[in-house]
Amino acid sequence: MWMCCWTKTPGTTSIKWKGCLGREAFAMPGEDTTIGAAASLIGCALRAYDVSAVDVFRDAGLDPDTLTSPDIRYPTVKMQTMWRLAVERTGDPCFGLVVAEHFKPQALHGLGFMWLSSDTLFDALERLVKYQRMISTVVDITLEETEASVQLNVAIHRSPVDIEYASIDAAVGVFVNMCRLATCEVFDPVRLSLNRPRPACFDRFESLFRSPVEFEAESNALYFEPASLRESLPGANPELARANDQVVIDYLGRFDRENVSMQVRSRLIERLPGGQPTQKDIASSLNLSVRNLQRRLHAEGISFKRLLDETRKDLAAQYIQDSHRRIGEITYLLGFSEPSNFTRAFRRWTGVSPNEFRHRA
């Protein structure tokens, strides 16, 4: 994980967080969490104000030494306390924008590299929506597309504390900065709406986003011109994007034990090259009975059959863009017994054959 403000204290063992889940600085099982890199970004931004990041960190109930763990996550309650303290001690109501300006792709773990190597910005935003729990378990990010615009909504579906405006400001700022990094800076949203009061420093929002900003709106949303999201990215790399997909899936599988569908997806990706896995195989790998697996998937609004189909579809779209992979190879990587079976499934997913899709891409 990207680290720019603190280093490990010599002689400590606190970075071994898996053995310290009961400590105050870490999230307890079932507790809402936020990716630890958010704390690192806050700390880096505080340096610009000559405010002690270590003091803010500790006053929020967090241990700065733990930042060296790449998988670290912090309780959302404590992270929001850190945001509040940072705004208070800097006296800057636009502090979230400064945090966004300190952002580097590494701060989003594999999701940052996945974004930069996606085929288009629309693909990158779809990945953001799919893997949003990596950022925070309280966030609800959705993507809506019409003929006139594409809308990225950022909401909070549950939280035990009030969410600081600065954290939302930083989030939308980071998303726009990621789009600019992926397009070599030639990118601006059409407009931005924020569900927050207009601050005295509102002009800094317009300066950062380079677009009209509406305050006191009903929701937090970025609006994009559809065509701009469909252009091929200069850093598009299907193989790298696919590799980081797996990095993120593995990460989510390690911390998000409540989200069984993500764990099933990870197991499917591992096992598909050896043939189509059965529901019993996957349940056994998760130490669950088939009935318990079905029940937990149903609670998440998905079935094993649909999850298998969606996983194959997502992988197929990535594999097919790699011109070095033959259709026969892709067939077996996805667990199909015959190329004809894969072709029929691909037509059902996309409306065209694999070769037609490859030529269009």
C-alpha cells in the first residue's frame, strides 16, 4: 500500500493485524470498515497545514504504526472521527479536496491499477461499482446510463455515525482524478451535484472539477458525457486488468466474510480452467453445506447459476480482447467442454460471436 507519512516503529509488532483484531485500532468482525489508505491520504494532506497527523490519528483512536499493513482496514466510525478532527484542526471546510489532490492510484490497492488498465472509463466505473466494498462497506455507488449522460451516484446506505462532508468531497475528487490519470488529464465531468451546504470555499470545487457544481442537491452524483467514457484508454491492458481483478477479489475474500458471493466468485475463477465447478464443490471449499450456500446467496439476491454465468461473461469479455488468446484456449479457461458451447453462451451474453466481438474491439 502507498505510504508517505509514517514508517513502522522499530521493535513493534503491531502491523501483524490479523492477530490483533480485538485491539481498538482495528475493526471487529461484522463492523463496517474503510480501506486503510484513506487514513494515509488524510495524514499526507495534513502535512500541508503543519498539523500533526500522528496526533489526529491517535485522537481518533487509531494506531499510526498499523499503516504499513497492505490489507489494513479501520472501523468506519473511527475513520469519520478522523475526518472530523482533520477538518477542525486545519480549519478548512474544503479539506476533502486537498486529500483528493494527494491521491495516488496505489492508495486503492488493486482497484487503482485495474482502473488505469481498463479498456474504457466506462469499464473502469463498472469495476468501481462491482468492487465498491473494497473502499468502504457503508458506501453505495451506482452507475446509471441514459442517452444524455452517465451518472455515478455516491450514497451512504447505512452508517452508525454522521458522514463527514469532507469524506464525500474526497471520494468524488478521487474518482475524477482517476479518470484524468487514465486519460492523460484530458477529462472533465459535465457537472457535479453534492448533498451538502455550499461552503465559503465553493470556488475551489469548481477549480478542481472544472465543471459546474450544485450544492444542497438531493444526492451526490457525477455526470459524464457518454461518448467520453467509451473511448479506448491509452493504458488499456486486458491482462493487467484481469490480474488486478483477481487481486481485488482475493482481498475482498480475506476481509469480507459476510459477502459470500465474492468468495464464490473467487473460487469459480480459480477452478474454471479445470472444468465447470459444481455448487457442491464450491460449497465444500467454503466449508458450507449446499443448502447453507444457497441460503446465503439468496440473502444477497443472487443464485449460484447466475453467479457462474456472470463470472464467465466477465472473464470472457476480458480474454477475448487479448488477441494472443485463441478461442479454443478461452473455451477451456472458462470451463466449457467444447468451443461450440462457449460460442452459444457468448452469443447469449453479447448478441455476437466471439470472433465478431474481437473484430469490433
